Amino acid sequence: MDSTNASSEVAHDFSPLIKVHKDGKVERLRGTDIVPPSLDPKTNVDSKDVVYSPENNLSARLYLPKNTNQNQKLPLLVYFHGGGFCIETAFSPTYHNYLNDLVSEANIIAVSVDYRRAPEHPLPIAYEDSWDAVKWVASHVDGNGPEDWLNRYADFERVFYSGDSAGANIAHHMAIRNGGEIIDGFNVVGIVLIHPYFWGVEPVGSEPTDVKIRAGTERFWRFTCPSTSGLDDPWVNPCADGSSLASLGCARVLVFAAEKDFLCPRGWFYYDKLKESGWGGHVEIVESKGEQHVFHLINPTCEKAGSMLKKICSFFNQDKP
């Protein structure tokens, strides 16, 4: 076989997200555009990129409302982007625009984490990168960290994690890790999980029961996490061991589900299991009727995306002094 044929033959096809060719070439079909940090004229939010892991050449994008008072401390959001653990970045137009709108509306400071992606860097690498980012953010609690915006403006008593899809999965696991590895002075108040990417061996609620659909979902999970024990691996099914939910390291959880998203029943299942787990916090779920997976990123100006944004903003500012 000549090299041209080898390069064109596809070993893994997960269109419309990603393809991997037999010669090892990875072809991302979405989420490849990037935009630079900037002062956004529409929202008056400033942004900049900062390296949080020099050894892995990983950066995060920081967002700050431009009119922030020098003595004002703002709630701090650590955000994890979605993309099935294999596409998108913290620097894509989709996430850059979303964080500008969210930071402006909520009047918070945000750190949007870029992490290494599968298949070149299979899970659990993304979780380790994300925890490194959390620890880097937490290194500013005494006001002497490497990044001035965090030293000056972040209120480390009001920290939140959030993400969409795979990023919501990461946000959950960062809160679990917070429950086991307490960071002094770094208080995670709550997490916002938007259309979280969770799954499991047994169907729940109105989840698809079709064997081919479930096999395809498992194939994709194993593609991103080759070392997995399967679909009841706690990385993808945090409800497989219900007792672990009780150790969630925050006081409040807000889950968003979308009615036409095939992950919707799993969001409700997580909500129910968290309530039953013995965890001492408060959990709320909001389902967007008639909407698809991450509709708020695809159509951010629609009415339901606007009400979702307002709900998240009130969640961040609920305990504001």
C-alpha cells in the first residue's frame, strides 16, 4: 500500500467531530478556529492568556470586567470548555464570546482552562491538566501569585466551577477532587453543569435503548479514554458508585438539561442521585424545553439562552455580601 492510501484510510470516524487516519493523522472537523484575547467593545470585558503549566505549554484565558474598582473583589469562575474531550479550545470564538457575555452579565472574573485533548493525550490527562489549572488559580489566594488580575480582583471565598458537556464532566470531577484535597483559603461555593456528558451501561429514563446507539457511545468513550473500565467507569458515570457523590466539595449545584439532547435523562439521573447521596448541599435542575445539546452556544441570542445566562448569573451572585 502506498503512503497516499495509508494517509487517506480512516481508522476512527466520529464525524462531525473528529477523524483519525490509519497513518495517525488526527483531523478535527470542528472547533479549530481561535481568536486572540482582547478588550471586547460589546461587553467591555478585557481578556488575556496566561501560561499555567510551562512544562506542558498550557494556558488559560482570563476575563475581567473593564470597569472593575481597584478595591473590588469579584466572584471567581473556573470554566472548562466542552467538545467531547477531543475538539474545541478555550480560545475558540464560541467560548471567547460566551465568556465575554457571562463575565459582563454576572460581573465576575473568569479563568477559562485549556487542557490537552484526546486522542493524542487520552483521558485522564484532561482531568490532570484541569486540576493543575485549579491549583495554579489557588496559588493566588494570599495575593502573591504570578497573575496580577487574580491577586487583585478574585474573591477566593466565592469560587465556582462550570463547563458544558465534557467540560461539565470535568467541573464535576474537579469538585469531587476538591472534596478530598482541601486547598486552604480556596472556597468552592458551587458548580454549574451545562448539559453534562455522563453515561452508563444501563439506560436511564428516556435514554436511547437501541444497541447500535449505545455501542457507538461506548466506542467514542473508549476512543477518548482507552484505559477505561467501561461505561460504568466513574469518570463517565459518577453515579455508578453513589457514595462518591456525597464527597462533592461544594455547597450548591445547578444542572442544566435540554429536552432534545440525548444526554438530558442522564442530567436528571445525576440530579436525583446527588439528592439521594447524603451530600449536604442544595442541587437544582433546569430543563430547556424543545432545545438541543449546547443550544446556548449555537444560538446565544435566543430567548432561552438569555434566560439561562441570567439564571447562572444569579447563582454566582446569590451569596454576594
